[in-house]
Amino acid sequence: MSNSLTYEVNGPVALLTLNRPDKLNAIDTTMMAEMNAAMDKAEEDQSIRAIVVKANGKSFSAGFDLDDEVWSSDKDEDIRAALQNDFDTIMRFWDSPKPTIACVQGYCLGGAMELALSCDLTVASTCAMFGEPEVSIASGIVVLNLPWLTGPKLAKEILFCADKRIPAQRIYEMGLINRVVEKEDLEFIQFFLSFFKIISLGNPAVTFGALILYPNKRKYLVKKAFIYDETGVFIIVSGYCILVRIYFSEKISTSHM
């Protein structure tokens, strides 16, 4: 990893830290490559039960870096490829087979807001400010997840107004984040680790059962079912045995073909 993003492990939790504070942690191509590599590492490590994304500096992130040279191309295919990369990177947090949590302070704008909201849980400080200001410069939304998270009326309010200073409390009232805490609490790693270890230290089969309720997680969880204790899945998550058994049956059948 370079200085754009750091990767640490604290017990069963992987910590991804955006580390361009001088650029308000703007997300560029280099950071996205490191983010994808870090997600690969966390998802493949069976000792990791949860993934936390946070940031150094005063702000979580100002969004995608408009100064990134990838945007200087005049070829449509290059711009499409860049947008696809943006989309795929954010969706890593939405689709991950492991629980993801975002820890937000300061500005959380544009693509960074979409990334934070794509996590399974989002905690923000009282000083956090959210927004989708890119619509004010005639730019489309990379990951239009707002209608699925808060409903069409509130999603339109956020997008039409293009406000970049929506307080964390208002975002909480919209049902987009889980908790609003004082900045001093957010700065202590123990806060969100203890918050998340409620999940990460539990039986992974229980987490499997909770996440498999959501269609966006289901296809990835079924593919990754063998990372969990099979007996635990069958006994504890009995309500989902049919789906898991289908996976195991297909896996066994395929392996003998």
C-alpha cells in the first residue's frame, strides 16, 4: 500500500484508512486500486469478520478527485471505463460478503457519500456534512443508491438541492446512517471497534444469516459460504438451509463434472 490508503488488522477487524488529508481524502485512481486490493485481502482472510473504512484528517472525503488525470481523456471509452471503475469500487462495500462499516467525520461528499452509505453500517460525528454536489455541475451520480436507502422523496431532496452541507443529524433522520456521535468519541478507535465487535466476534453463521436477507449480499454470500462453519450455518441459520443446501449441492455436483 502507498500513502493513499493504509491497511491494518485489529483482531477480527480490518481497518481501511483513506490517507490523503491534504486533498480532503479525494478518491483518485491510485486510492481506488489500493482500496480494491485491501478489500481483496480482507475478504480472503478468514480471520477477518468485519471491515471498517475511515479517514485521516478533518474530513472523510470530498469525493472523487476531479484533478485525476483519468478525466483528461477526450475518448468516450476512457471516461466510461473510469466511471465503471468508480462504480465497481464503491459497490465492493455494498456487495462484500463481510459486514462493512464507515466511520465519517467532516465532509463526506459525492462518491464518498455513496461509499459511506454503501456500507452495512455508518457512524458519523456531529460535525459531519454530507451531500451530492456533483449534480450542480451537470455531473451524474456514480452510484444511485439513495432511493433504495431513504426512499424517492428524500433522495430527490438531496439530489435536486445539490447541498454539500447536510448535517449528520439530518442524514440520520433520513435513515441513512446508524449513529451520530461526538467527534471526540469518533476519534478513538476503541469506539467503532467495540461497536462493530458485537458483530465481528459473534458466530459467523449468525452474520451470514442476517446478511443473506439482502439480495445485494446474497449472491456473494452463497458463493463464499465455505468461509463459514458449515455445521453452524445449518444449525443456527436453519431458516436459510434450503438456499445454502442448494449451493452445496451445486458445488458438489460441479466438482464431480
